[in-house]
Amino acid sequence: MFFALFGAAWLIVGNVRYGSRSVAFASVVALFAVTLLALSWNRYAKNRSALQSVSASPGGRRRSRLFNIINLGQWIALLLVANLLANLHLAQWIVPAAILIVGLHLLPLAGVFSVRSHYLTGAALILIAIAYPFLTRQGPLSPIGCYAAGTVLWLSAFYALI
């Protein structure tokens, strides 16, 4: 569910960075996001009792605590890095830095939840963050990084459903 929402957010940010306010694009993104959310929710609902018993176990509580700590660290890092870059007049690097931080935070989550595909998702986001600013004329202002990050997250969401 997280990948569906954040994938959609990255795609919309990319479209805004592209200079488009296309209602059609936003509608397609919203349709796909709602579809992914519905499929994810359906999977969750089918497995809710098993998930609740696992989350109530000592290991489940530990994983939940680590999840919260890692996500809190991610948001703190995002805020600190964004403020630092803005104050250094390097605001154009905020998006690549954010993609990098999101990718990095997926690596420990992959271990915490034993979801090997998160390693690939995290590595893909890290690679996008490092490479795309140097591959286009627009540099770090290019919408390509946002589109790529959103696509990676959506592909990961689809993979989790199959």
C-alpha cells in the first residue's frame, strides 16, 4: 500500500516538474494508484488474522518498533537534508537526495521484514538518485528521477501482489 501511494506521489511530482498540470495524467495515475491500493487492501484483508497474530508476537512487536524507528529516521533525514540543501542554495538537489534517502531506508526494512525484493527496490532507487542528475541536460531538475522512482515503487507493488 505504501508503494502504491508513494509511487503515485513521485509520478505526480515528476509531472509537475515537467511543467504539466495534465488532468488526464493525474487521472490515470489516480486510477492506477486506487487499483493498486484496492488490490493491496484485498490481499491484506484476506490475511488479516494471520498478520495480527504475527504482529502480536514478540518478533512482530520488535519488527514494528524497528519499522517505526527506521521510518522516523528517514523522515528526520529528509527534513534535515532538504533544509541543509535549501540553506546552501542547492535546492535543486533535494529531489535526488530524497530518492536516495528513500532507497537507503528500504535496505534495513528488507532485513527487518525478510522481504528480499526490497533490497532490489532500494538499490534501484539509490541508482536512480545517483545517475539521473548526470544523464539529462536539466540535471537534478529533470522530472526523469521522479518518474523513475514512481515507476520502481509501482513495479515493486505489483511484484508484491503476484
